[in-house]
Amino acid sequence: MPIPTELVGSLPRPMKLQEAYADYDEGKITFEQLQEEQDKAARDSIERLEQTGETYVTDGEQRESSFATYPLTHTLAGTGLADNLAGDGQYFAIFDDGHHRQLPRLTGGPFRYQTFASEFVEKNKEIASKAVKQAVISPSMMMLLYPLEGEVEGYSRSSS
């Protein structure tokens, strides 16, 4: 008897995509070239998930810097960082193997996302023959962009 399962989150990135992220960080390729590799990896992930019989498919976050930073920056290294952010924010995930995730830090206003999860959904719907699902970062996670020390002019720390 099969055990029903469902993918939630990311899939391992193909080496070619990992290399494209590194090349983009080093200025060797354009953002459009990175997006081409992301699209290829997303297509591969969706097609493979459909072959397994998944009810809902996802691109495995191939197009995202990470689940937490995709609306803010193009890569984990901070290339393509949105306006009014600095790359030296607080750590939100520290792993036993020594790697970690760091959020950007809000430096001023206005704060705006540069990428929306709905953009990934639309691209994935063009590929998939099944229903598509997408992880979306919560606003409460974005509150971690606010600096731990001091205030940001025009953005009060309090809700009142």
C-alpha cells in the first residue's frame, strides 16, 4: 500500500544552476541568463514531480534565492538586493554543519518587494499539467529585516 506524500519546499539544485548562481554573483552572466537556467531547472523539477504522480507540483524553489529572501534579492550572496536594504541583517537560520542564512537589513524607506511569489506561480502554470502550489514568505518573517538596534526613519518599531 503506497504512503501518500507531498513535497513541501525546495529540491536540490542541479549543478548547472548552482554554477549559474555563482557566475551571476561574480558578474560573469546577466540576470536574464540566470533566469534561463532557473527556468530550465524549474521545468525539470515540475516534469519529474508530475511523473511521480504528485497531486500538486512545485518548481522546488529553483527560481528563488531562498524561501525567505526571494522577494528581496536574487541570490543568497545578496546580488540584486532590493533598494533600501543592506546585506548585513540578522541571522535567522544557523545549521549544525556551519552554514547559515542571513536576512538583509532595512536601511530606509520605502520598502518594496522586487519579486512576488505569484510571478513563480504564473511561470509554473505554463509548464505544469497539474495544479501548482507555491511557498510564500510570511509578513512576520519580513519583520526580521528591521535592525536590532536603533530606529529606521519613517518606520516605527511600534505598531501604534
